[in-house]
Amino acid sequence: MPIPIVFSDKYTVRSPGHVFRAGKFEAALRLLLKERIIRRSEVLEPRRPSRADLLLAHTPAWVKKILGGGLTPEDSARAELELTPGVVEAHLMNVGGTILAARLALRTGLGINCGGGAHHAFSGHGEGFCLLNDIAVAVNKLRSAGKVKRALIIDLDVHQGNGTAEIFRGDRDVFTFSVHQRGIYPEKRVRGSLDLELPPGAGDKAYLSLLDRSLPGVFRRSRPDLVVYNAGVDVYKGDLLGGLKLTTAGVRLRDEKIFRECFARNLPTVVVLSGGYAARLSDTARLHANTIKAAILLKRNLH
């Protein structure tokens, strides 16, 4: 069964010297094509989101700034990004990518955006390399169209998804579950539905054991119609910004646990890639490719 992957060349924008290298998404896609996990014909181009789409998760003032070229040096400093037109366009297209991946998930059971996961974007501002919260926009678009009622966001990036938690704060139909590292960015957390912290150097055993203990209760409490998996690979032992020190095998086992739990329940599952800052871009690309590969192979094995 063909499983499309969403990607746009516009995701790749040069930011010399920045720790976030957008080229990692394209490099991951190239690995998947080279290894024949996917075919070029299965790569789908997303559409740019509309103003109405963005307003599903963001304030009118922030959307006006994004679309109208009104971003300030203060906005740039807060997001820790040089806000060139190309950078803004990349963030817009990533939102379109997660919207399309969410639609594909409803159609096929699995939707993959080879990008996305901007979980530090708040309703009214950007933070932490994130301008627009693609996860929140996509979830709210499906809900507003009556396609789903309840959503579960599983965020396993090494950093807590403070923006996502802020957007869905008080919303009983969206359950935000985060496992992240203690004592790192963001300094000020926004409480989600369930936030679990691990100390630096936790490693594979402690991390995977925590997931095993937690996931059944998360699914029971959230009762979702849709799952969005934010699969940040900055939990990896070679990451420059994270210190949980999972091995490559540990990251793969983490991903497989999530996909098995979702697929066993026949839940439409959206995958976004989020953070990953290994010293070598090739290491980050391999980890992202492994996440997508695990999703596709497990899904195919069900058919």
C-alpha cells in the first residue's frame, strides 16, 4: 500500500551558522528514496495555508505580522531566528504540510510530514525556532470541519512543547502528553495534560520504561480520534541541545512503541519530525529517516 510523504523544497532554507539546519528534512527524504522505502511519486507537495487556517490556532495580530511582513527585531530575537522572507515561507509551508499529513492520516491511517513539529510557537508569538504551530493548526482544522472530536498529541521532543500546551490549555478535547528533559529550554513551562520529566543522561532503559508505564493510561484518558506524534530526535546521545542520551536503537524503539500503540487501536496517526541537532547533519537525517521508516514498515506489515 503506497504511503505518501509530505514535503516541499521550500522547507529547506539556508541559515548559515544556526544550530537548526532545515536541510535535515530534505536529507532524510533523500535517504528514504535511496533505500526505496518510498518512491518519488509518493512525495506530495503541500499547499500554503490560508489566513483562515492560521487563525484556527493563532491570534489575528500574529497572523497579520506573519502574512503582512510586520515582524520586528524583537520577534526575531524571541524566536531565535533571522526572519527572512524565505524563513517565514518555510514555516508557512510546514503548516501546510502538517495539514495535508493530517488529511492523509484520516484517509489511510498514517500521514507523514517530512518536517513540521513547531511546538514552541504560541498563539500570539514565536519562540524556540518556531513561528507557527503546525500541530495546533492541523488539529483544529480537522476539528472545525467535524472530521475528529478528540485528539492526542504525543510530544517526545527533548524539550517541552510549551506553545502547544498554551494553545490547548483548558481544551478538554485535546490531550497533550510530553516526555522531556528536566532543566533545559523552555525555562518557563506551560503545563500540558500530562508532562513527564527525565534527568540528563537518562538513557534508553529509563526512557523506554517510562513510556511503557505511561502510554496505556494516556490512551485511556485521552480517548482520541486522532494522534499527532511529535517525534523530535534531540533525545539522541549525540545531540547538541539535548542530554537524554538515547542510542540510535533506543530512538527507533521509542518510535516503534508509539506506532504499535496507535496502529493497534486503529487510530489515524500524524507524524511530524520537530527537533534534532546532532553535530553532523547526516546523523540527524538518519534518525528522522528511521522514524519515518519505522512508521511505514509497521503500517505496511498490518496489510
